[in-house]
Amino acid sequence: MGAAFLTADLGLAIEPRPDHASYIASWITVLQNDTRAIVQAAAHAERAVAYLHQLANADKAKEAA
């Protein structure tokens, strides 16, 4: 999910890969056992992306100084 958030932020095109189907299948198994897992995963991904944005902004600030 974090990768999807970042690609959207950066405007990158996503190319399908052969392993995408097995990755989605693993999520289906997880969701069958825990319906809240997707919400928790999205929250963790959002925090990770925010952290990466903070790091990138800090680097930009250092370069500008």
C-alpha cells in the first residue's frame, strides 16, 4: 500500500508484474481471517509514506541552506 501511495504522489505509472496476483491472493487470505487488517495496513503505510516525505523535505532544506 505504501508503494501505491508513493507512486500516486510521484505521478509514476504502475506496470503489472507476474507476482502481483500472488500478492493480492495473500491479502485475500489475510482479510478472510481479519477484516480490520486492511485498515491497519493502510494506516501503517500512510505513516511510512509521511515519514519518507519528511526525510525528503529535510534533505531539500539542507540542500537549500
